[in-house]
Amino acid sequence: MNRRNSRQNALTVLRLVLVCLGLGYASGQKSTPQGELLRFEASADCMGGVFTVSAYGRDRVQLEASVNEALEEARRLDALLSNYKPTSEWSMVNREASKGPVRVSKELFDLLEACLNYSRASEGTFDITVGPLMRRWGFFRGSGRFPHRAEIRTARAAVGYQKVELDNAAQTVRFLHPNTEIDPGGIGKGYAVDRMTEVLRDSGIRSAFITGAGSSMYGLGTPPNEDGWRVTVLHPFHKDRTVAELRLRDQSMATSGSAEKHFMLGGEIYSHIMDPRTGYPAKGTLSVSLIGAKAIDTEAWAKPVYIRGREWASRQKPKGMRVLFCPEGPRGQRWETTCEWLQ
């Protein structure tokens, strides 16, 4: 595994406000008396945001080493999956797969295979081939723009998970359209959070909270004297309003919302959450938050739930997954909404 040292970074303001009760910073001692826990927290810039780990343990050296190893895993995956870094394996696939089959690492092949499974299960509303649409709408390295209809038609011709061909025997990926491009934005952070959680578990950590760029998180075990990691979900457009409070214990949560990245035109909001079936940003929803066993699942399913809406989610969401749905308010009161848990 390619590992390197990097600086720790200050926490960013998350769209979801995490409140972890009873957390104190670790002292300089190497270990504590039986029953007493140390806390250590560190962060790293990855995947266009800040990844943070807060963890508890009794041995300070082991605790710091475990947290730093988890963050190093996030950096490794950023180097593997980034479509902003020309040297990443993901970028190499985008450059070469339209020319012919490209052999990739088993890790990337397995992840791409999982993405196609999510696409089939979500009836095409989760789709990593939205890359051309993200570029046309100005959401790749930008805050958005309204493209001409001809641009949308051209981009849509290259979009569709059916245009990605995987060969299990050869471990290759090929694009069936010359302009197809895959985008890791709907899956990368959740995958990284799961891998970081595995690193912490393997190193003996039993109490930790991992956040990935504010939209994906996992609560491992519980903090001291609590029954779970407490999370407060804020209204997507009124940050002084709380719409839900919950506790995560060996659970993940992912959120998708129009407030994250969008632009306004003619009184309408156009978010970065693209409906690959139409070529336009999805409408009708302000945000969704999903709770489940794995971060990759909650992040992947957040997009279809956002795009397809409440009734579809009530029928199609995976078994055991909880969904907090925040629809747009009535016309003229778009930002006023009543969020509710789907049954």
C-alpha cells in the first residue's frame, strides 16, 4: 500500500453538525488506568473535503497510530479514485477505456462492479457515467451553469451505465461510447469511510467516529458513557433549524442535498445531483439522509432516493435502511419543508 506522511488539518464546518457528548482531548500520557479512556482526533484533506477521525482507546501510542493509519487509507484512496488527479487509476480509465479494454487493479474492478450493481438496482438513477453531464452543467471544478439543449443531448448520448463493459476473466473495463466518462462523486467517500472503519477495527479500536467530507459518516461502537454517537441533522437551507437528532452505533449515515452545490437561475435552483435519465438536475427534493450498516450503501442509495422521491423510496429502499426525506415546500415557499422518516 502506498503510504506517505501529511499534515493534519483543522476541521471544516460540516453541513451536518456532529455533536459528540462528553469528548475530551487526550493528554500526553501513554496509557490510562483501567476504565479510563483517552481521545485522539485528526483530519486530512481528501476527495474535495475534510476527512476526520475521532477515536478512544487506553494506549495513546496505539490510538494515534491507528487514527493516522485510517487517514492514510483515505489519502491512498484519493490517489486511486480521484478524477481530478491525472495520475490516478480512475483518471487513467477515463482516458483509455473508450479506446479499448483497460486492465485495472482488483480493488478498482470490484468497486466498478459494485457501481453497476447499484445502477441496476436503482433503475439507472445511480450512475457513475454522469461525468459528461457534470462537465456540461459546470459542476466539474465549478459551481454550475445552464447549458444549451444541444450540449445536454450530446452529453446524454455518452451517459448510461450500460456503456461500461466489465470483463471478469481479464479484469478489464471498456467504454462503449467514445465520450463516456465515469465520476466517483456518488460513491468514493462512502467507500473510503468503510475502508477507514476496517482499518480502525483491525487495529483494535472499538470506539470511533469517521466523517468523509461532511456527507458520509460512520459511528463505530459508542463514545464513553453514551449509547451512540449523537448526530444533529440541520435543515438544508435554514442552518439554525434542527430537523432530526439521532445516534449512530455501528451504523453509517449519508446525506445528499441541493444546498451542497447549486446555482440559481430565474428563481429556480439547479443542484449538482443529476438525473442521468433526463440530463437535468433532479427537482422536488431538498435533501435526504440515509442510515444503514455500510457507508458505501447509504451514499450510493442517497442519489436514487433524492432523484426518485418519497413514494419510490418507500417501495425500493434496501431492507433495514432508514430514510429521512426533506421535500421542497409548496410553490412560493420552496425552502419551507417538513422532513420525515419514511416507514
